[in-house]
Amino acid sequence: MVQRIMLNETSYHGSGAIAEIPNEIAARGFKKAFVASDPDLVKFGITAKVTDLLDAAQVPYEVYSDIKPNPTIENVQHGVEAFKASGADCIVAIGGGSSMDTSKAIGIIIANPEFEDVRSLEGVAPTKNPCTPIIAVPTTAGTAAEVTINYVITDVERKRKFVCVDPHDMPVVAVVDPDMMATMPVGLTAATGMDALTHAIEGYTTKAAWAMTDMFHLEAIRLIAQNLRDAVAEAKSGEPGSGREGMALAEYIAGMGFSNVGLGIAHSMAHTLGAVYDTPHGVACAMALPIVMEYNASETGEKYREIARAMGVAGVDDMSQDEYRAAAVAAVAKLGQDVGIPTKVDGLKEEDLDFLSESAHADACAPGNPRDASVEDIKNLFRKLM
């Protein structure tokens, strides 16, 4: 079988990496940057860490901050018009998944205007042209959108999120600078970290997983188990430390894997919860992950032993299959509890379960799940979150 791996042309890692952004812009011959960043990052001076560098290098730019936490179709369409009016020839996306997802959709439509309705981008869209070049600068350690070929858009009218999978949307440059993540609040640090863990575990167990992506995912699981609690503690204290640096690396490595092999129904459920209840994506993933792991266990061979090992569970080689599978699930659930993730969805109602389950079953992530799940199966999983 032929396997494909797609990654950024260039990526930078480590404290101070953002200093390379003006150099990349100059080296690639770009004339003006469209700086896409959410309003809070602009307000609190995070975006300015990059724009100050552009000013010093005399790189023209325009800031676009009309970005919502869960970017909508209308949000994207407004961004397309703003980009056209700006005269820019590249995008510098600064923020979490929302900024980067919005930027990907804008860049794809600018290069492929026949998809300006946005909805037609769902799934694997037959775009012909690479998107407007993107330099992606994450400010959270979770989504890995800077190294994936995926983005998620919310359809407000239909109360659903849809996943777009497109090799043409890959940012040309990723700049993973832990200093840009230093102001993440405690809740966001925990939620995005658990999102990264969900990426790693679902990517490791998905039907398309193979040796190279397994390598990425196991290392990501190990790094998250070692660093997420410390990153949350650092967010509480306001003191710098190695936890945040470890998480910055872990989320990127997880993205290197799952972008190329897909995810599973924990993400399908999370997308649906986000669309209906506005549940933060990382929180929804963290709540769904242990119950989905239990559901999938019978179809994962010996992989849960390696997950348990990467999570730091001792003595896994002396455990039976049932024991190490239970240990892996327990370790994941314990990490979520330790960093303050709830176990139930506020407002989740029985009368919503049909819509939620059907939407999750139709989600683009569902086919990759290691165990085929019916609508009724997914409904029963949702019930465990009530």
C-alpha cells in the first residue's frame, strides 16, 4: 500500500522563533501580509509581538481581527472580501484553531473562487490551486492547525460544524514559538492540551494508521502525559517552565500524524457538541475520549498497551489485554480530571440525541474510527455524557 505524508515546507520551533517571520516573507518575495488574528489577541498585545517585527523589517501588512471562536461561513466570506480589499499576497495567521481555520478557508477561496459558498468545501473538496501562502503562528498548544490539511467551519443555519480536508490548505511555514503561548489561561491550556491528546490517540488507533504516524502519535502521547499537568500549573502561577515548551512540541508532532491518517468519533462527537451547545472543542474532545476509547478497545489489538506505556503506566508488560486496555482508558480519564476537565456536558438533553448522533455519524472524522459505529451506538455514547 502507498502511504502519503504531507508537512509544511518549513517549520520553526523554540523560544524566539517568531523572529524568522520577516525573513521568510522577504525570502519568498511577498509584498504585503494579511495578518489574521482574533480580537482578544490584538487587544492584549499578543498579535503585536509579530506586527512589531514586521514594522521593524518594514514589511507592509493589514490586521484582520473579525475572527470568531468557531469560524462561521459568513465569517469566512467576510474575510475573503477583506483580503481582496487589502492588496496582500500572503496571510500571517496568529492564534488558535479559529484564526488558522479562518485563514485556510480564506486562502483556499481566494485561489479557488468557485468555492466561495464555503459549504462546497466540506469533506475532500476538488480544489485545483494551492491556497494563498500562509505563515501560521499558533498561540495555543492543541489544534495543530499549523501543520494539518484540515479545517473546521460552523454552519450556523444548519447547526453543524463541517470538516474540510484539503492538501491545498497546508501552511507553507509554521512558527511554533512557546513564548506566543505564554498568556494562555488555565482552562484553555487544559482544553487545548486534551485536544492534542485526542488527536494523538485517535490518530494512533485510526484505520489508516501506519508505522510513521504511529511514531509521531506515541511520542506526542508521551510528551503530553509528561508536560500537560506542568503546563496547567505554569498557567496558574504565571511562571515560565518546561511544561508549556513540551506541549508546544507535542501538539505539533500529533498534527504531523493525524493530518495524514485521520481521526475518529471522539472528534465527530466534539464537532457536534460544539455546533449545538457551543461546547469548547478541547473540552468536548476530552469528555468524549475515554468513553470512545472504551467503545473502541476491542478493535485496537495491542495498541492500548503502548498508549498506557506512553501515559506513564507502570508494569504494562505484566498486564493482560483487558488490564492494559483498562489502564490506558483510566490514565487518560485521570489526566483530564487532574487538569480540570468536566465529565458531563451542561444542557445535554435526551430530545437532542437523535440530531447529535446523526450529525456525528455523518461527520468526516467518523469513517476513520477503528470500530464502525452506528447512529444508535453514538447515541449511547452521548448518553454517557449526560
